Amino acid sequence: MVRRRGFYSFWRDFDEMMNEMRGDMESRVQSLLTETGAGKYLPTVRGEDLRVDVCAHEGEVMVVADLPGVEKENISLQLINPRLLEISAVQAQEQEAEEAGYYMRERYYGTVRRAVELPEEVREEDASATFKNGVLEVHLKKVEEEKGTAIPIE
């Protein structure tokens, strides 16, 4: 018996591969910039830094993401399809920090975007999200399974 992999698992594997390649490239560039001293003032944008928890409860899927230092107005949520939620956020840098002379800079600013695969299909309707103390919480109602209609046999 041949087991087929689902469409979403292909994209999850692809996303993991791209994150790994991006991380490798960023570490090489970062080490080059550190060695030359040229990277002191450059922003770092790392999508894999957006950590999420996804859990399915009765009738809903909940996604929780940590977005410290981000303002609510700078967060965007989009349901790409019934099993894929995109979270993007912009962390703005204060102008004063730009002018300061840094010796080391590990905190990042810029745009972070992540597509989160959901365990079950969800509906757009009745979706809600809250953002408090740097924590984004998204509640999505699951699509109800069609039970079908019984057909009488004559």
C-alpha cells in the first residue's frame, strides 16, 4: 500500500527547508558582517523568530503567537485558505535608537511573516483575535463536518 502525503505536508516540508536555508544564509552573512564590523547598524528580519502555539479545542482552533514590542496596529492576519493562517507584523525601530552607537545589536526590527498550518479547516466567519502584553491570540471556528443525508431505499 502506498501512503500519499497531503498537500499541506508538502508546504510544511517546503517551509521548513526554506527556513533552514534562510537561517544558514543569515548566519553566514551575519558572521561576515560581524568580522568586518559592517553589520552593527543593519536590521535583521527573521520569520522563524515568530513562535506560535496551535491547538484544537471543541469546535475551534486557537493560535497563540508571541510578538513582543509590536503595536496592535502593526499586526495583520489573513486566512489564506481554510487550513492556512498568515500572521505578519512590523516592529518599528525608534529614531533615537538609530542614532545611538551600538557595540552589539541582537534585537531585530522589521517585518516578520509566517504562514501557520492549521490542524483542521476553519471558517472565516466568527473569527476573533486579541492582542495583550505582546501575545496575539486568534480563535477560529472549525468547519462542521457534513453529516450527509440518508437516502431511503424503496
